[in-house]
Amino acid sequence: MVTMGQCYYNETIGFFYNNSGKELSSHWRPKDLVVVALGLTVSVLVLLTNLLVIAAIASNRRFHQPIYYLLGNLAAADLFAGVAYLFLMFHTGPRTARLSLRGWFVRQGLLDTSLTASVATLLAIAVERHCSVMAVQLHSRLPPGRVIMLIVVVWVAALGLGLLPAHFWHCLCALDRCSRMAPLLSRSYLTVWALSSLLVFLLMVAVYTRIFFYVRRRVQRMAEHVSCYPRYRETTLNLVKTVVIILGAFVVCWTPGQVVLLLDGLGCKSCNVLAVEKYFLLLAEANSLVNAVVYSCRDAEMRRTFRHLLCCRCLRPSTHESVRYTTATHAGTSTRIMLPENGHSLMDSTL
């Protein structure tokens, strides 16, 4: 018999799953095997890809710049997410019932912390790009202190959201507040997490939209004085492509999970969130693989470093810069436009 106001610290995982109406299987079902197989595949790809990114940043001196600290932090957060999801895959299905309450909170905390760090770093990168562009500042001249402060804020927020459920934001003493997707967590926690991710996305939209219109306006103004309309068009298209890829990847990977988290958090009884939760969590985890492609693999110098690391041979250092400059001369004046291949550097300080 459940008594209101009573705490259930000594109960089993099965007790809370039964309370929330979430099935706790005692044997491996076909859908469990499918989820684990897909999960292990994604986790291994996430681990290998982000390890490669971290190795590239560490081994190439050209990446020893503040903006790459953030990219390295993103790779570290996504690597952590891969480890957390791998841990989940080895403690899911019938093995969930054998977890202690502490073990369940560890499993959940690893996921929450790593995914929060990944999402928060995406916002930090957007903010840093915005600051650099508005100050018309090259990324090689960014103040390291500002970037390090952003990284510290990211991990403080991630650890906060990851540790709160085990110590405060659970439902062990209020069973009527338990969520269905995470039967030991309060529905309010899921709501806050979903709304926080939505807020991050809206801020990223605002930041990248402002960057786009600012750069387009400046390049258009410059194009009125020099003969570089084709290059102006190319720069604008590159910016559009970069913004669409960044925001599109976030929407595709995170929106489904945010929707089901919000529905469960708001207590929607008629919404069959349990039928899709595992697949949407897998999609969110896949974002840790997509991030490496969107933010690192589109960099020409990064790709060269990858080839060097993977081929394990001494390649002659490239004498070319990883960005392309085009010079338009008019009436004895020279104006440089930095055409990015990965969206990191949006303009030179001479623009």
C-alpha cells in the first residue's frame, strides 16, 4: 500500500516501474535486441569519431587556438555521451531490474550530464562565434580566458543537471509525481530539461540569424565598392549552408526526444511515449556523431590531420592555410573576404 508523503528508499527498481506503468521485462525481447544492437553501433562510432577529433586537435599545432578549445570540449562531451550510452546498453533490458536505486541514478546521471554538456557546448560555440564576428576578430586572436570561462560554465551546468535528480529531483517520496519514461525521476525534471533544450535551440537560432544578417550586410556594403559580386554571393551561400546544417542537425536529432520528454513531463496520459522513447534517445545520442561531422570534419585542415592519423605515415605539413582568401582590387585598394569551409571563421579583421 502506497502512503502519501512516505519515502521508498528501500524499494526495488521494479516497484517504481510498476508504479509508473512502465514494463520491466524479465527476458530479452526482439525490440530490446534491436535497440541494443543499434545503440552499441552508434556508441562505438561516437567513441571512435570523437577520439579522432580530440587526437587531431592535440596533435596539430594549428588547432592550439581558443576556438578549437571549444571544439575539443564538444568532442570530449560527445565522447562522454558515447561512454554513458554504452553503459546504458550494458545495463538495459532485463538487466535493469537488477540495478540498485543508486545504480539506476548513476546510469541516468551519466546520460543527463553528458548530453547536457554536449548541448550547452553547442550554445557556447554559437556565442563565441557571435562575439568574434561582432568584434570583427580572428579566431586565432580570441582571449583564451573567455573560452575557458565558457567551458567551465558548460560543465557546471551539466554536472548540476546530472546530479540534481539523485539528490533532489527524484520522486522517491512523491510517487504521484513520477514520470513514465524515467520512473524514478519527477515529471517536473523532464519538463525543465526539455524546455532548457528548447531554449538552447531558440538562442542558437537567434545568434546564428544575427551573425548571418550582420555578415551579409557588411559584405554587401563592401561589394558596392569593389567588383566582387560573385564572391559576395558565394560567401552568402556558404553562410546559409553552414547555418542550415548546424540548426537542421540539432532539430532532427533533438526535437523528437524533446517532444516526448515534454509530453511525459506534463503528464499526458493518452500519449504513448513509451513506444518511441528508446528510439528517440538513440537519435539524440546520434547527435554526438553528427556534431563531429558538422563542426570538425568539414574543416579541410582537420580532414588532412585525420588522414595523417589514420594512415600512420609522416606527411609533409601543408603550406596552405585552411581557409581561402580572395583578393579584389579596385582603385588601388585591397579587401579580403574569408570564405569558411566549416563556418568557424566568418571574416577577417580587415573586412
